[in-house]
Amino acid sequence: MKYDPENTMLKPAILALVRQILTVAGTALVAKGYAQESEIEPVIGALLTIGSVVWSVTDKRTR
């Protein structure tokens, strides 16, 4: 598969969007009292890390 600059530029934008969505969801959970603020940050970080690894592996396999 050839180099696709659009795909390269799209990944950071999608990850930024996912990060914002997770932050909003975490804020809502804290506001409703379902979670503590100190619990949300590590969960968001873990989800982003796992998502990045899955994305990277999937991208490498499709090439």
C-alpha cells in the first residue's frame, strides 16, 4: 500500500476528538457523583493508550 498523507494527518485529529469526548464523559460522571475526579484521569489515559495501540496494530496489518 502506498503512503497516504491524509491518513497520517487524520489519526491525530481523531485521537484529539476521542480525547475530548472522553473528557466530557468523565466530567459528566464526576458531576453526577458516579466517580471521583482522581479516578477519571487514569481511566481516560488508559483508554487512549489502548486505543492507540489497537489502531497502530490494525494499521500495520492492513498495509
